[in-house]
Amino acid sequence: MQILTGEARQYYIKKYPIDDFFSFDIYPYLEVCQFDKGEWIFQEGSYPDTMYYMIEGKTKLYMTHKNGKVSLIEYLEAPRFMGEIELLNEARYTKGIQTVTTTICLSIATQACKEKLLADALFLRRLCVFLGEKATTMTSKYTQNQAYPLENRLAAFIQLSSDQGIYKEKHTEICEYLGVSYRHLLYVLAQFCEEKILEKQKHGYHIIDERRLNQLAQEIQ
Amino acid sequence: MQILTGEARQYYIKKYPIDDFFSFDIYPYLEVCQFDKGEWIFQEGSYPDTMYYMIEGKTKLYMTHKNGKVSLIEYLEAPRFMGEIELLNEARYTKGIQTVTTTICLSIATQACKEKLLADALFLRRLCVFLGEKATTMTSKYTQNQAYPLENRLAAFIQLSSDQGIYKEKHTEICEYLGVSYRHLLYVLAQFCEEKILEKQKHGYHIIDERRLNQLAQEIQ
DNA sequence: TTTAAAATATGAGATATCTCACATTATTGT
DNA sequence: ACAATAATGTGAGATATCTCATATTTTAAA
């Protein structure tokens, strides 16, 4: 991680103004941070003392289970907060966050302005909306996973992540995201090819039956 | 649902004071409501305009999937908010909430004091903590479900819900809560009996190998 | 008290998903 | 350019979980 200063700092601060999130002047408490691709922003199990507002990039939220399984819980995309729960609950154990691309964040020195933040209705209201959405999202992911087999969830994910009719995510990552084994993911992809929904190409899978894919995805909602 | 007045109202308002949640006088906006056992507080799919603070009782949060499966997402226990997300997001479709026992709630007329609530840092801070916990809980439920078979999750649930060494929840409900079929729940319970962890009695299952049960439950965390 | 509805129980056969072992490509660091 | 590492791909056999059918018992409503 490197802290940007001078022109670079000014560039990002101007490009992504966030003063309307707060009813006090937040700039004295800000730093602009740049994380390299693949870098860890939060180490799993640590107790962070910084809150970030991600303005450019994409990251992954991870957790490791006692049995060694790893869950890729969510992809986090700019703009959004990270480490906000730790602001509310002292010393809360955090999950791991790793960048997918080079990522630019505004870091907010919470030790210095925690009091101000927790007394600021404007900020708190926005945080409530954000946390409410997070809770709702996790709830629906939770219930969908219970109610539908991979066939449907994968169809929905392919729709979401494909670009110009091509799906080319890394299997090793997606099986962690969808919570199934690598083997099983490949089985279902093979089955989609079998059923002529996808066609395997050199680099990625080509969607050839959009309608049927949509049908499978729609069953979820 | 009936609205309590007179003495009954006074009794509950005195017994569960919540003025320290707000920095303005909330009492003019409160009603004390009593719901019978089995009554629905929110109908699934409706757009509620009331927020509740449950002070006595226990309820269940439900949702129905397109494929007809029903998920019992969570048991909600007093004291806590219900319908708070709808305060933040206009016209949000709600999940269903049904009481398990007779339930007493303070209802807050949000149409009347929404502005005040959304400008009140004291209330918003508490709401943030609540929503943050909710998000964290759902996240860990989600990942646990992905990472562990029923054997472990059921062991943990039996520990949680048993009383004096006896487990006697309704199977029909618990299979929805744990997200498995009724049949499979019975299989795993039978397996626990087979392994002498539980013993089936007339009314409920008796825990006879606390240590082994704990071991299975602990694998989750 | 009788009857209908809900909850409990169990068998049998199907499917979804996992584990493990191993072979074959890509990718990446030096 | 080479070696090490990561990602891909496949088979075989196990396990977790589901669906459906059907019987019995318990609970609640008329």
C-alpha cells in the first residue's frame, strides 16, 4: 500500500468528492491510498483501526473456516465503505479483504474522528442505508443458496459476469464464491455445454442459448 | 393485533423504557401493540409503514421462493427492531414475520416522525450497530451453510435450543430453518441416535453424549 | 367428541455435491 | 528460456441431500 500525495492525491480527492457524506470537514482526516493488485487490505483476523471508502477498483471479501474451506463471500466494488463495522464495534475481528485490481481508497483515520463520525446524522444515515442493503443482500444470498442448486445460481452468475456473450471467470475463484467444489463447478459447466447453452472456446465459454440460460437464472428471481 | 391502552399501555411503557434511544420525545409517536401467537406482523410482499420495537416475545422471519420452497430465515427475539429497513428505503418489499408466542411491540408511527428519526444521531447510531450485527450474522450463517453439512449445523442448533438436556423443537419448522428437507433432518437425527449422541424419548430427544455433540458443533466455530 | 389438518415416521430410488488422485496446460518469476 | 506455481480437466467412488409415496400419530377446530 502506498499513500498518494501531492498531485495524485489532489486528483482523486477532486474526482470523488465525499464532503456531502459528512456534516463536518472530513478532509483533514483523509489519506488517499493505493493498493496493488492482489494486495490484502485487511488481514483476516486482525483488528483494523482504519475505515476505507473505496473509490476505484474491486476487491474480494474472504473468510477461512476451521475445516480449512475458504469462502469468497462477496466481490466488493467501488464506490463503497470497507471496515465500517469495526468503527461501530470495538475490536471486532475482521474478515480478509484482497484486491482484484489496483484499488484506490480514501482512508479515514477513525481514531482521530470517531466521536465526530458517531455524532453525525448525515454520515450515520448513509451508513444505515449501506448496512441495511448489506444485510438484505446477505440474507438473499443465504436463502438462495439454500433453496436452489448450482445449476440455477451459476446461470445467474454467468449472466451477471459475462461480457459480450463470453463467460471467462477463473474456475478456482468462482467455486469458492458459489460455495461448491471445483469438481462440481466443472461438472455443471460441462452439462451446460452438453445442453448447448454454452460452447467452450479457447478462452472462455460462449453463451449460445441466452433464453435457456435466462430461464434457469430466473428461477431464483 | 390489538392496541393496548390505559393501564396495560402504561405498564409496558414503564417496564421497557426506550427514551434513551432517541434524543427527542418519542412517546407521542408510540403505541403498544399485542399480537397473538401465530399472527402475522408483516405479510410477505407488503410495504409496511410502521416500525416495531419488540419488547416481549419471539417471532420468525420467513420468505417464500419462486419454486415454492419456504425458508425460515431467522428467529427474532425481543428486544429488537422489526421493519427498520423499510424506514430507510422507501417502499421496500418486506419479508414475512410471524409470531411464535404472544408478542408485545412498541409501534413507531414512522410517517409522523420519519424526519426526526433520520436526523437523530443517537437513534441512527443504535440502528447502525443493530444493522451491522444483522449483516454480520447473516454473513456467517451464509458461509457456515456453505461450508458444513447438516451434521455440524444441527449439532450446534441442538446445543442452542435444548433445555435441560432435552431437544424438542418441531421438525417441520427446523428443517425450514436449517434449509434441508424434512426427510434429511430425520435421517441425521436418527444417525445421532445410532451414534448414541441422542436418545429418542416420548417427548423430545435426550442428549446423552454432550461431549461428542459439542465436538460436532465446535467444528463450525 | 369427532373429524380434519398438521406433524411424525420410514422406505426406496434419484440427484447434487464431495473427495481424492492424477494428468495436462497456462502463467509467472528469475 | 526454464523451472516453479497456479489453473485446468477428468475419472471413480463416496456422501449429503432430495423427491415422492405412504402410514401413523398428534393436535386443533367444529
